[in-house]
Amino acid sequence: MGAKESPLSAKLLQQLRKIDTPTIANALELMDIMPRTEGFMRPEIKSQSPVSETYVGYAVTGVISARHKSRKALERTDYYNAILEIPAPRMIVFHDLDYPATVGSYWGEIQGNIALGLDCVGVVTDGGVRDLKEAEEMGFPFWAKEVLVSHAYIHGVAYNVPVDVGGVYVQPGDLIAADLHGAIQIPLESASRLPAAASALANQEEAVISVAQSDNVTAETLAAAWEESARRGASSGY
């Protein structure tokens, strides 16, 4: 079965790639569509690759394990077909059944090249990754809990099923954004509002930052700056 058409336009996806994850988080807070403690992955899911931009993709989900051999391990073609069921651009989001004591890495030079060739932009996992130098050279970033040496008995258990990674419940096709800060889920129904919200936030923050960077920083000028930020629509979130 082929991939469905992307639910978001190429133009919108390009706009989202220009927004860093803290700004995405702030914008979603402004929309008040979920509690402020939800939607972003725990800090244990770290950028293990040097990245300077935001990577955005639809989630190809999966469950893996490495601690023991399994006669029920899925075939490689099952994985490739699962990737191709999801619209591009794709973000691999894998839960490791060995978590939190992960022992083997699914991700390295070979799997990175394969995923890159299948229009994936990166991988997010509560498991481990390796071959960091090669990943950086090919331009395929990893967000992971661990950096590991061995692949041990790594194998696929299930693909394109709901997973919990970093405290975020991810379903196949969900939109994930990741950068040097970590990873966050973007509700598809809210994605079109994010660029305007990010622009509004920048305008609100500029009122305070401009004063903070001026030659006249006092408690009074900062208080006035916050008042101006509020007039521009800022909430009292920080």
C-alpha cells in the first residue's frame, strides 16, 4: 500500500522548519489546546547529532527490542513497507521494549542511509543509537536516550502502532518536530496556525528583549517593557 498524500502543504512544512521547538511550544501554549506539561518529550530524549535547524516529519512508529533473540522478529521488508505507508517527509519514532535499560542500537550508518533514501528526515527513540560520525556526515540526525556500541539482538516487534516515547503518545502519521532542544508533537489541526503564532510571539518578546539589550535597563523600564509586551498580546507564562 502506498503512502497517503501529505495532509499539510509543502509551503507550510517549510514554514514549520523555520520555527525552533521552544517557539513551537510557546505557540501551542497560546492556542491553549493542551496542558503546558504535555506534547513535548522528556529531556532524556536528546539530540545526539549536531543540528542547527528544525526537522519536521510524519511519524513512522515502531517497537523494537535487542536483549534477546526472537523467532517472531519482523522482516526488513516489513519495516520498509511501514515507512512507505506514511507520507513524506517522515520521522522515525521507535519505542525500545528494553527501556530504560537499553542494550542494543537499531540505528547506525546502514539504517540511517536506508531511512534517508526512503525520505525520512531523522529518528526519535527512547532506545540507543551509534555511528554518530557517519550519521553527521550523511545528514541524518538522531534523537535518542542513549548512545550505544552494539546492536546486540536488535529486531523489529511491530510497526506503525501507537507508541509512548519520551512521555508522548505518538500514533502513525502524527507530526513531530525536533531540533537541538529535543522533540515535540504538533497537532495536525493546529499546524496551520503556528507560523502566525510564532510571528506574534517574536513581536511580543521583542518589546522586552529590546529594552534588556538597551543602555537603560532598570526595574522600571523592564516593567514598562512587559506592559508593552502584554499590549501586543503576550500572556503571563514567563
